[in-house]
Amino acid sequence: MWQALYDELRDLRFVVIAIALDKSADDARPWIEKAAPTYPVLIDTQHVVADLYNIVNVPTALWIDERGRIVRPNDVVFGTDTFKHITNLESARPLAAVRAWARGETSGFAASETRGLQTLPTALDQQARAEFGLAEWLARHGARDAAERHFVRAGELAPHDFTIRRGSMPIRGIDPMGPQFREMLQAWVGGGRPYYRPLPDTRG
Amino acid sequence: MFTIIEGGGERPVDARVEDGRVRLSADALREALGWELHDGTLCNDTMCVPLPAGSRLGEGGVFDLGEVAATLDRPLALDAEAGAAFVGVSAGERAQALGSLIAPDFTLSDLAGRPHMLSSYRGRKVFMVAWASW
């Protein structure tokens, strides 16, 4: 999905690192093999990165500068307009912003702006991640019923965290595109809450 | 045997489960989580945390895992029946790290099993994107 962007900008000391929040490498494999990316695509079955960066849905992108500093926090960025009819989010503007940053035409956000745009985890978010971590471990060790209890609890503690609520569905044998997902989405969006939370349209 | 999952690893420990509570010996606590009690203070290799006033943690050589987690401000997910617990990282610790704007480091593998460490990409601009097949 990001290959064209990477090809265009790689000579500018720019890299894409994609991280799959999937239950197994095999779940992500068909997508990766089809795209045959030359940038790293990493597999994060235990949601290590979701925990470190407070990521609650996909796709979520961040900019990290040459010194290892976050210069644009979690944002919703699509690489194509394939899902635009559903998401209402177009890819051109965010991708133009990435290009301008890679070329050095812009420098990302100042530290104070970045902090102002960050969403930091709450105690409930971290409790939910612990419940998810336990559930994921239990599922891997064949304790299906116990796993289900903790997946459910995790989703109740952090109902906005779709890496938990939707991301656990394949582990639990639920179709993540099926009726249970659609029901969950309708209940969420119907309550006036957005499924995707892009950053406000700032200069970036 | 009871399993404690923490910091990307897991460790079987000798624990007593009573009324949904998990009780560890001092040895089990040290082996599983690396903490020891010294004069009313829980210490590991790098830091010490004082017990709250009136705490009975460690009395009679018994450590309640829930109290240990609360003292250390760590989220604890526990399934006494299944015999496993997950000790997570507090919101405060995560918020402090993110607020520093230094991108938290991690190592994950690609499909071929090759490990990649985020910090090994220093010197380049990184567009990091989380996605999923779901």
C-alpha cells in the first residue's frame, strides 16, 4: 500500500515501517506477499506497538524524525482511496504532507504542537491492554473460555479501542468484517462517536 | 503452577490461589517480577517503591499479587481459574514516555523472521504505520 510512496522518497533518507496488528504472521502474509513491499513490514501479534504508542485503531500513522523524535502523533492515514466511500477520508492530502516532510519542505510539528495533538492513555486503557494481553496468551494456550472473558472485559474497559474490539475477533473465531462487527460499529457510530479520529486538518 | 506474563516474557511460579487471589512467596515474587521487599520498600534492580502506609504486603512471607501490582501502579489482569496473570505498564509510564516525544523503541520481526529495531532506523525519517488484515 505504501510502496509507491517509499519508492518515491527512499533516496531522501526516508523509510516506511509498517506494523501488522494481526493474530499471526499467517493472517498478514497474503496481504504482504501480494504487495511485495521492499520496506519493512513487521508482525505485532501481541500489540506491543499499540501499547507503546496508544494506538486504538488501524490505519494509524506517526512521523518520527532522524533523531528518533515524534514530530506528528497518531493520525489516520490511508495509502489509497479504496475505502474512501466508506471512511470519507481521502489519501491525497495526508500523503502530500508526508512528501513535503520527507523532502524537507516542512518539518512536522513543533514539540508543543505535537504534545497538544497527542492522546495519552488512561488507566482504563492500560487495564484493557493488560486484559487483552492475558486473553491473547490464554487463547494461544488453548484456554478459549477464559480468553473470551478477558477479551470481553478488555473491550468493555476501552470501548474506543478497536485494536482490541475488532482486532480480537479473528482470535475469537468471529468474522471481523461480518455481522458482529457491523453491529458493533453501528452501535458506536450511532452514539455519535467516530470510528476514525484523524487529527484536525492542520498544516503538518 | 501459575504463569505470570510481563514485559514480553512469561514465567511459571509457585503460587497459592485462594478466593480468586494469588499469593506468592518472596522467592516467587523475585523470580517472576524481579522485586524484593527491604524495610517497607519494594525494590528491583533499578528502583525502589515504598509500600503505602498500613500495607501488610509481605507479612508472613506472603505477597498478594494484586497488592504488588497496585503498589507498583501496574495494571493487572488475572484469571485465577486459568492460572495466569498479565502485568501491564501503567498509564503514567506510557504517558511520560510519549510526552517526551522520544519514539518508544521496540523490536519486531518481519515475515522472514528477521528482527527490526526501530532505533536502528535513526538517521532516517520514519513514516510508521500500524495496519491489520482485519
